[in-house]
Amino acid sequence: MRAIAYPGAAYRRWLAALPRASAPRAAVVRAAERIVRDVQKDGDAALLRLSERLDGVKLRSLRVRPAEIRALAERADPAVVEALGRMAGRVEAFHRRQLTAGFKLRAPDGSLLEERVLPLASAGLYVPGGRGAYPSSVLMGAVPARVAGVGRLVIVTPPLTLERNPAVAAAIAVAGVGEHVYRVGGAQAIAALAYGTRTIPAVDKIVGPGNAWVAAAKRLVRGHVEIDSEAGPSEIAILADDTADAGHVAADLLAQAEHGSGDETVVLVTPSRTLAAEVVRLVAEGRGSVANRASTRRALARHAAAVLVRDLAEGVAVINRLAPEHASVVTRGAARVARQIVAGAVFVGPYSPVAAGDYGIGPNHVLPTGGAARFASPLSVRDFQRRQSVVTLTRQGLARATEDIVRVAMAEGFPGHAQSLLTRFEAE
């Protein structure tokens, strides 16, 4: 990690090198295309074949039955299971506030215009394996889907995830979504969710993070089904002044740098040279205390910086240019400053570390990355709902609108549109 001045040449080079949203590599896309076609053609047989070839696991059955989920969950640390239960409660309480029934607009003539909000009939949740198998992420996907009232939530995860990490099975059980769980990962799992097989039912939307092959497969099936936003490496940007504790800031930066990809973005934005120097020193000292040390060192060398600005207003501009996944504000008047910030989630004050948001205090931790916070939002109940308009016009209501509609329809060159209204009044 190094200190750089805004808006100098070093800052511009650092900014240009940050991971931003981009398409998967061509080789990955071609491989994903072959896998998706294979699953479309051969269904379960392709899934079994690919699991053996790509995961090294010869499966006899793809489905994990509810009793097996419960048995695997019992192998998890009971204290962790209790913590997951409390987290699930906090996540559910927050997400229940997102529920809405739509609205009705009734005109004086008796016409009724409605927006109805309905749950998706089905959704798929991808749960990564390996070092990305996080039980907290299961809750973040499953709980809002259940709160939304999704008819069928289908969970897919690589073949050995549940055995290697029983806490993931515990999270599934705690969330109450263990009815449709399948041992299949990678691009083949996305294809199965999109198109269905004899064993795995097709769904309407697919959510959940994954590797480059999962991301490529999601792009390939989008349009046939809906997908969520594509997850990139973790990002944290901290706006701090001389009131901030350097030790806290350094700890928060290191916490996000340890995620394991080596492409994490960790940045302090501050007008205080003293704070910047101390945080740079403490981050260097603390590198050995976090997980995934090699990748953490890579992330700190590639994408970590303490950006020096003239004042907090300039600092807000730097943060908003990044539009990071997580932003933390530790300044005088932090609540006022935080209202100006563009980020997936904003953490305000010295006792709101980003790591708390990663672990179920309520809001969702599935957030837009790569600058997408400029236009995208956290995963929510709304992602598992659809909205539809309902129009019930009376004769009087249609009559009042007909003149305007006919005039515009004819201007657009659509006489058939105009006639479809006029024909209802021709007998008069």
C-alpha cells in the first residue's frame, strides 16, 4: 500500500489499473458455451459427466435430500449454527421491510389502474464451493427469496461443498430452504438452472456469486432467464479525517483485502497526511495476520492506496468516482458526509466496520462491484419479485382518453391502434 496524491499522475495510473466490470476472457466464454450446450443436449448425463471430469467426483445422485441436509448440518459447530440462526433473524427483519403490495389508482369515472407485486415462481441460488463457500452468503440469497414468497428456490453447489463445509448445510437448514438442493457446480449448474434437466427444475432467475465460468454461463443464459449482477472482487473505500483511529482504518482495509482473489481494492481517502502515513505503516505490519496471505499481499501491492485530498469535499468526489462496493465514513459530521456518498453500502462512524455488514446485521452483503453502484443496488426482496400493470377501464374512462390516443397513434403511423379504440364507439 502506498500514499498517492489526487489528482496527480500516480493517482490516474492507480485508478486506471483497478478491476472494473468486464467480460470474461474469450477462452472462458468458449468453454462455458460448450458446457451449456452439453447440458442442454444431454441433461443429467452431462452433469454427471462434467462433475467427474471437472470436479473429480463420480456422483450417483445429484439431489441432496432434506434429511441429508439436516444430517450434514448437525456436523457443524453448534455455536456457529446458533450464530447463523441469530443472523438469519436480523437479515429477515430487515428484508421484511422491503415488502410492498404495489398500489391502486382509481379515476373518478371508475377506471382502475394497478401495479401488482408478485413473487417469482422459482429462483436458483448458486452457492460456491472451495474457499468461496460462505454460509453467510447462503443466508443473504435464501432469506430474501423466502421473504419474497418465491414458490421454489433451487440451490446448486459443487459436489463436495456440503461435506467439506457443514456450516453451509447448516445455513441452508436455518434458512428453511433445503427442499431443492443439488450437487452440481460451475457453468454446468447455471445451464441446468436455466434450461432444466430430468432431475433439476428450470428456474426464472439465477442469483449468487461464482467464478469466471459461472459468470460466463450467466451471461450466456441471460434472456432465457434473468440473472443478478455479476460479482467482482471485494472493494472498500474509507473516507477519513484526522479524527479517525489509524488502527481501526488499517484493520478494516486488511479485512477486505483477505478475501482471496488478489484483486481486492482497498483505499483510504483522507486530507490528513499523518493518518495516511500511519495507516500505510499499520497495513504493512498487519499483512501477516490475515487469511490468504499471498493473495492479500498481491491485492495490497496492486490496488491498495492512501489517496491524499485537499478536503472532505474532494474526498467525496474521489469515493464517488470509484462507486465502491463498500464505503466507510469516519469523519467529523460523518452522517452528513455519508449522505453524499455513492456506494453499494455505506458504513457511518467509528463503530460501523464494513466487516459487520458482511455478517448479517440486517442489510444484504451481496452488493454491486466494479463501479456498478452508480446504477445498481444490493440484492433484496425486490430481486425475487416481478411487477405487472393491470388496466381496468370503464367506457367513460376509455372515451376520455380516446382522442389523445388516436391523435398520437396516427402521428406514429399506426392506424390499427387508433381503430382498435374507435371501433368501440362507431355505433353511436
